[in-house]
Amino acid sequence: MTREHFIEQTCLLLEERGRTDFTLSEVLDSCGAHKGSLYHFFPKGKSELVVASVNHLSICAQAHVRGHLESGVSVAVKNQLLDLARMMESVGHRTIPFAAIAAITGDEDKEVTLACQQTLLKLESIYTTRLQLDGMTAPEAESLSSFIVH
């Protein structure tokens, strides 16, 4: 059993459910692992595992946005909306709602909330940079980026 396998399975649960209300037992069952192996990689338990999974999904989301932005902002937004529509039509598959997870976990798990908020800021920054390169002022780019990401 590897650390990455735990993260991958947790990512699947996050994508499937769109929230963090699953148990460590469900993660262990999906991995076919024992509690000891999970705590070997994630001594702080579920919170540490979810943060690692959110960070993994964050890297994937950033790469995805950068890939779409190669064709321009309007094409990127259009493609992201089409991707979202395809995911919503797929049975049992959802996109990771970083804003929703941050709002849901709120006061309960500050580390998970922070990881989600950092992801949103990183995604906004990617858009802001591109919009400024395309000629927008910083305030305009920041405002539009926030709208696109949230």
C-alpha cells in the first residue's frame, strides 16, 4: 500500500460525493488496507489525508486550467463549462467543488478549508495573469478571475 494509493482513493470519494462526509473505514475498504497502514502515511488521520488529496486535486486543476488557457480565456471558460457539463452527466462522477468543501468544512477542519481556499486563490491567479497578459488592468482581471473560479 502506498501513500499515493490512499490519496487517489480519497480523491475518488471527494469527486464522487463532492464533500468530505465519508469515513476512514470507507477509504480503507476502497484501498483494501488496514488502519495501521493509513496512519503510517497520515499520522494525523482523516484531516491530513483529505488535505493531501485536495492538494493533489489542486495540482491537477491548475494544470487543466493552464492547458485550456493556451487557446485563450474565452475558449478556456467555454471548455471548462463543457467539461463540467460532461462530468455532471456521467453517472457517479462529479467535479471537485473546492469552494463547497471549504464552506462545508468551515469551522470543523481549518486545514481542509485552508487547502481549498489556497486552491481557489491559485486558480484565480492563473486566470488573472492570463487576463493581464491579454490587456486587462489588474483590478479588472482579479474581479473577472474571481467570478470565473467561483
